[in-house]
Amino acid sequence: MREMADIISELNSLSDKIQKLSDDAATANADPADMAAQIALITSRINDLTASVILMHAPKGVAVASGEHLQLAAVKNLQINAGNNADIGVVKNMFIGVGRALSVFVRKAGIRLIANKGAVSVQARLSTI
């Protein structure tokens, strides 16, 4: 079970880093991450594999590819954490739909929003900017 201890250690270490970032966001009056759900998953289901879960781990990386479609879905929570960088590249269009609130928090280097061509439009439909 040494491998399992290493996996749990990695999950907990990254959760701790994200918790600190989330705490900083809350201090700045931004919405924090739902760390309770993430920690509960690790402690109550993954730690001892006490529930029906799938745990994948590879020390040097995991790649998932599909010739057509790839879908990630969760009825409750989706958590994506990276210890260094997260890059999302989309060749054509990207839609982000949020039913309640969107909070973006940057700890150190600011935010850059650049449109190479076309206008940038920011609207508050039922309130003010």
C-alpha cells in the first residue's frame, strides 16, 4: 500500500496549496473554492477506497485522448487542480456558462484580457458595472 500512501500525499499536498489560494481569495472578498467537498472526497472515499471510486495515478503523467469527443461530468462537483500551470487551448469557440456566480481571483500578477481582432464587450444586464 506504499503507492496508495504516495497518491494520497500528492492529493493532500495539492489540496493544501489550493486551500491557501482559496483562503487568500476569501480574504480579498472573492468567492473561495469549495474545498470542503474536495477534502471530503479524499478523506471519506479515496483514503481507504471505502466507496465505489476510480483512482488513477501515474508518477510520470496521464494522457487521455479521443478522436472525436471527450466529456467530464459530475452531478455535484468538478475540481481541477494544478501545482504549476493549467493551459486550455481551443482552436475554434469556447463557451463558459455559469448558473449562479463567477469569481476570478489572481494572487500576484494581475489579469490580462486581450482580443487580437474584434471588440471586447463587458455588460451588466440587470445592474451596473
